[in-house]
Amino acid sequence: MGISEGNGNDPLQRRSNGDPVSPLEAKTLGGDSPVSSGSSLDFQRPHAPHANLEIFEMRVAELARNKPEFAFNPADPWAKTFRHALDTLDYGSGLKIVEVGVGLGVNVALLLTKHPENEVWGSDFVPGVIPKSEELVAELTGTDRARGYRAVPGSSDLLEHWLSGGQFHGQTPDLIVCCIPQVIDPRSTESNDELSLEDRLEQLRTSGEDAAHYYVPSLNGVRDEHFKKFVSLMDEYNLGLNARLLVEAREVLTPESGRIAMNLAGRVPLPILHTMFRETGFEEPRIVHQTIVRQDDVTTSIMPLAATERKAELAERMQALSGSKTDHRFVFYDNPDGRGRPLCAMEAYSRELSRQPNYHDLYVLESRPKPLS
Ligand SMILES: C[S@@+](CC[C@H](N)C(=O)[O-])C[C@H]1O[C@@H](n2cnc3c(N)ncnc32)[C@H](O)[C@@H]1O
């Protein structure tokens, strides 16, 4: 499927089959098709970022200005960091990819721009983003490339459709990608104490708030008692949802070909993130990309993390799991370059109270399931 130059009367670039190429695609791809003939995941050789990622980002920033209120802003530094990593890693073609928490679909658009022959499923807890993501993927990639997008309609909790025996059951993705909420269990926030889980879910489904901070605090996909306890422990570190995804992903991916790439805040020390992968049946992760972002204290207060840090018994449990003396204090900085002594959550929280900015690491980590022994 190549991209032809078009003719003098036709302002649109067209493919050889006559389909028009979208303006972004034309700008982004120039005259060359990015189609690769590779068929396997290549994890060892990160590629240089796509020369046109900058143009892609300009278009995303433009689209983000008109985003629906409830959708996460795809021009947010977290989202951009993740796209940078996805762009650097060339995952190859012929793959089945799942994005959990697809939002407005910008990552799907990037992945399909690079490899239109891949199939990319996108699902989200907030159902309203799904039709929007279909529009946006078509707009960013052009209709032809958007054909690889398999939007999962309705509300989806993590990998429930792959685990539940429904439509996708038995299909094995090669890759799962995600940048999902890293906040405490939403049931435990003050204003929601009086709400039942059902009411809370209904509120989330219909609220006009940015969906990035909400999730379903369910353990439905977790059968094993040990994992249930582990996910609850990780919730104290704002990582309950991510730990549950790893548990579910371990059931869906195969050690032979499966991979997962996650955008994870380094507010917790890196060894704790390693423990999360190890304990859920994954290999030690590798850092694909690392940056420092500002803590958004308007939407995610450091207060619950400061409370976690004071619970000595959590430090002991974490130590028992990691097998070594893991520093259980959180890691923040008072400057965007990460210079100087890191601040613990208590120190960062007192800065938050006096309206001083805090910063933290943000990692894109990638791993594969450990073979079952
Ligand atoms: C930080 S946003 C990322 C959106 C998008 N991937 C991006 O990069 O712009 C996190 C997304 O995860 C979704 N989400 C939250 N809880 C979820 C769950 N339990 N299952 C699936 N998606 C969830 C949110 O609705 C939101 O769209």
C-alpha cells in the first residue's frame, strides 16, 4: 500500500487504490510509506524518534483544544512521554496490540501511522471516549490506516473482554500498552465515602470530569488470594489499578510473544516498580524512556502518599516482597531537572500546602511474562 503523489488537478495525495490521504498523514509521511516487512517485536534496538513526531504532536495539540471535558488531555506531558516511547520503539508489523484506557485514541493513531497492517484494539472505562477515538484516529491517520483500529464499544474494565469468555476471549495480543490512572482507590476519597460502588461508577460514567483519575477498584479479574492482597498493597502506592492490569495481562499474554509497555510515575522508588512486575509474573522491566514531570497537585494530591509513607508495616511488607531493604519513601524533586537531594512525600506534601511546585520521574517500562515453571 504505497502513497502516490496524486495528479495536478487533485489537491489531495492519494493511495494507489484511490483513497485520499489525510492532510496530517500527507504532512507526516511525506511520499514514503512507512510500512515495514518485519514481523516480530524488536525490543533490543530502540529506534530514533520518528522524524515527524513533532508534526504529529502539533496536530494533537490542535485537536486537544476541542477535546470533550471528560476525556484526558492527549497533549498532557504524561501522554506525550508515552507517545515518545511508543515512537522510539518500533514494534514491527503483523501484530495484535491492545491499548487499555485508550482515551481519545492518539496512541492508536500513532501506532497505525507507523504500521497500518497491525490490528489495534482500544478500550476504556469511560464509554463516551470510544466514538470520539474512532473519529480522531480517522482524522489523524486517514481512513485507510484507521481500518486497523478495533474500538471496543461501551465501558471496559481493563482486560475484562479478553478474560471473560466474550468476543475477544482466546485471542492472544502480542502487545498491551497503557497509561492508566495512578491514584488511590476512588472509593477512599472523602467526597465519595457515602457512595456505593455502583453509584460511584454511575457518577464516573456520566461525570464531566477528566477521566484520567478514576478507575474501577474491582478485583474481579484477580482470582488468586495472594494477588488480591498484593493489588491492595499496591493501591497504597497509587498503583492498584496498574498492578491489577499486570495480573490480568499475565493471563492474556504468552511468554513467547507477549509484551507490555506501561507509563508509570516514579513517585515510588524504581525497586518498588520492579517488585510490582516480578510479583505479578513478569520479567524485570527495562526503562524505555525516562523524564521528569511536574506533579499535578490540583488533581492528584500528595497527601495520601505522605500517609502511606508513615505506615511502617507497609514498608515491612514491601521489604518482605522485594527480598531486600527497599526504600519505601516516595521520590520527589523541588526542581524540574531532578537535581539535589530527593524529597520524600511528607516533604513534598508540605511544599504542596504552601503552593510550591513538586516534580517526579516518569518512566515508560516494558516487560514480558516470565515463562511458567
Ligand atoms: C491518563 S488517561 C490516558 C488516555 C490515553 N491513552 C492518552 O494517552 O491520551 C487514562 C485512561 O484510562 C481510562 N481508565 C480508567 N480506569 C480504567 C479501567 N479500569 N479500565 C480501562 N480504562 C480505564 C480513563 O478513562 C482514561 O481514558
